[in-house]
Amino acid sequence: MTQTLAATALLVPDYDEAIAFFTTVLRWTLVEDTPLSADKRWVRVAPAAGGTLLLARAANEAQRAAIGQQSGGRVFMFLHTTAFDADHRHMLAHGVRFLEAPRHEPYGTVAVFLDPWGNRWDLIQPS
């Protein structure tokens, strides 16, 4: 049996705002944006080297309350890069809030940042 994790859902308040963040700030690709109903879309974004996020617009109060807190305040996503300095500069220039200066760990160079909704991410250039 072969299995693949096809996508990870990320709760967002608005599809278009989320698409703009991922395609402009993180420079990902909009893979799919398919209308499913008057207020629901199937929206997938992906970095160049693989992995997919399904942008899920929160549909009720419980989901809206979870936006930005899907991991209970811990780092939620781990974004690997081969160009840490360039990505870090680009993200800073686009207003991304980093919670720390880049640091060097045995596993690579890393810095924690927040997406526009408060989720914590690691930007990592592996060793």
C-alpha cells in the first residue's frame, strides 16, 4: 500500500485574502480554485517543491474561533527553503511578523513567523 498526505486544511476568514498571502508573500502557486456553491470554494495552494494547503473558509462560529489557533499556539506548519536569507527578506518586505531573529540549530537555520491569522510557522533552511 502506498499512501500520501494529499493536503492539510487551513482555516481562513476569506479565500481571496488567503490566496493573496500565499501567492504574493510566500510566492506559492494557486493550484486550484473551484466554486462548489455560492459561498464555498475548493482552493489549493502549494510551494514549488511540494505539499498542498487546502484553504478552508470558516463556515460557523466554532470554525471562526479556531482561525489562527489550529495548533493551540504551537508552531503549526514547517516551511522548508533552500534560500532562507532571500525568503526572510522578501517576507519582511511584505510585512510578515517574525517572532524572533533567525537562529542556527543543529537541524538548520530557523525563525518563527505568524501568518496573517496568527498561526505560527517555522521558516527553515535544513542543514
